[in-house]
Amino acid sequence: MTRNPKSPAGGNSGPLPATIRERPIVLVGLMGSGKSTIGRRLAARLGMRFADADDEIERAAGMTISEIFARFGEAHFRDGERRVIARLLTGQPLILATGGGAFMNDETRALIKEASLSIWLDADIPTLVERVGRRSHRPLLKNRDPGEVLRELAAVRNPIYAEAHIRVSSAASPHDHTVRAIMEALSQWDNPECNA
């Protein structure tokens, strides 16, 4: 698998391969890495539809992610998440922001790697802690120190996120810098078939 290096945020991206817009682009990474915000901006740049998997799951279930976790547990949530992501990836190509744990599920990860171009938004722990502190809806952080939880998650999840087709740093700088870095990485993408 070809993996692009981190791209300079200010770099000028070349023309995108025509095949880029022909398949979904899925953003993976820890909570707070900016998947939803960056995904919306990237979709606008590429003229593609944007979807947030968590929003789609809540709409399908008629309850919030926190309520699903509390009432049915994580295993039930992950099963629903996999089904929703599978549905989204079979439609019109789009930019899809996934929840932090989606790529950890073997079936979901295999589906994403086969059916889309996956991008890992990699952010350092201080940046993640600052970002997750802005919102209080995250079940995995309930009654726990965010920095401790994120360090534990990063230790387990980062090696799996590294299986994504492309890795881009999601730094503390404005999200538009990360969008430009993604555009640069996409312009250099040399494996449009996404064979992992």
C-alpha cells in the first residue's frame, strides 16, 4: 500500500486525479481530530456531499449516541454503525466523517478500505484534549480525565488508523490548513484503486 507523507499545510496542490471524486473519501481518527469540521470543508472544496456517520446513526436509531451506548451497549452501537457506513458507501460518492471507534471494527475497517479512500487525521494529545473540551456529548469521556482516555485510545487505535490509505496531520492550526494538506495529499495519490 502506498502511503503519502504528511503534506505541508501551505503547499499548492496539483490537479486532482479524476478518479478521486469517483469513490467515497472516509475520514478516520480519534475524537477531536476534526473529522466532521474538516470533512464539511473538504466536501465543499471537492463539490461532494458530506455525511457524518454519527449523525446518520442517530437519525436511523431515533436517539443520541450517548443514549444508544447507555441503553444497548457499545457492541450494539458498533453493529448499527457498520450497517449505516455500509449504506452510505454504496450511494453517490461522498466525504464521510466516521466516529473514532468505527475503523477499529474489523468488518467496518475492511469495508472502508475496500470501498473508499481512507484518510487518517492524526492529531497530538494536547490538541485533542483542547478540542474535545468544547463539547460534552462523548460517552467514552464520561466521568474520566480526557487526556488519560485519549492517551489510552491513541496507544491502541493509532496503529490501526495507520492502515488508512493516507495520513494527514490535523494540527492545532486552523482547519483550513488541514484541508489544504489533504488536497495536496490527494493530488499526489498514486493508487486510485485503493488496493490495501
